[in-house]
Amino acid sequence: MKKDLLKLSGLVLALFATVGMSGCASTGGNAAAAAKPLEVGIAADIQSVDVMHGGQVVTIQRNQNQDNNINPAFGKTSRKCPPFCIQPGELAPGVKTIGELEMLHYLQKVSAGDKTVMVIDSRTPDWVEKGTIPGAVSIPWDKLNIGKSDPITVQEILEKQLGAKQQDGFWDFSGAKTLVMFCNGHWCAQSPTNIKGLLKIGYPAHKLVWYRGGMQEWEALGLTTVKPAK
């Protein structure tokens, strides 16, 4: 995985400068300045990762201001439980729980044209507007809440976006995508609700991946986010 990630950090880093909260690439400075090693890297051997978002290259890196603090929207430590209870480390047998480096790996696969993988932001639009992970697709959890959402809407998402097929009243997931899902963090039940619902209708566990830390951890590490285009 590290070798794959390293491929992203070389040539493109010299061409693109930091992408901020707006998600629009900027080209300030010269090529030599852009190629200068970052003081705050992602890992010892990974400085940045370039992904596709909305048809544009977005460079994911950590905030270089070492005095920077977490986005106030994700600085809150305590919320009423229920419903905002701490989620387990493992949602269900076979469902992989991942961290940031694994998330970057999946984003790389999607950006390289792998149509079998989709990274999904399960949060509602009001949260997505605060910023999301570059390369993620917004599918609000309340639209894909199996058994509670509008059945027609659920069917359309499954067939048109997730690659599932329905035949004779049964779901065929043989061609379904691997879904990498996240929401607001360890205390957020939005993506877990969708994952558990998908399992109930037969979605293969090995095709479901959960980024447990979600946006709170992503923001806490100072990683690049993008906002929806206006």
C-alpha cells in the first residue's frame, strides 16, 4: 500500500499547490517552492496524496501551520447518548474498519479509475457543506436507511450508484461496488446504520469498509477537505 501511495506524491506535487477548504486548486509560488519538502507530512514516507474530486485534482496534505487548531465544528467532545454513542471498533464480522492511511489508499484507487470502489460520505447535506474528504461521494444516510427510507429511493441508489441488481425480488450483489463509508466520527451512527442495513439485505460484508474516525479524526489531523461547489 505504501508503494502505491508514494506514486502519488512525486510529479504532481510540483504542479499543484495546497488545496484549501474551498476545494479549488491554487498555484501560488513557483515550482521550486511547491516541491520543497513539507514540514508536516502524512507519514514518514508520504508527504501528500493527489486525488480526483469533481473532475479536478485535489492535493490531500496536512495543514502546515503547526499552531493550527481543529475546526470548531469538530472540536466538541460530548454529545447526548443516545443517539450519539461511541461506536464499537468492529461493526460486524467481515466489515473492515480502517484509518486515514487506508482511506487514502482507497481514494487513490478511485482516482486511478477503479470503478469497483466508491468512497461515501453518509452525512446529511448540512454537514457535508462544512467540508468533506476529497474524492468522496455524498449519499445521505437517511436516503439509504434500509427499512425506513423511501423504498424507491433506496432501490435507485442500490442500482444506479452502488452496482447492485434486483431480479425476481432478490438482490444480486455480485457486481456491487466496495463501499468505503464514513460520517462524523466515533460517536456518529449514520454510516454504521447504513452498513448494518446493507448487511441485512445481503450486501457482502467484504465489500463494506468503515472509516470509524470520520470527519472528526480527519479534521483533527489537519487533512485537506473540500466544500461542495456552489
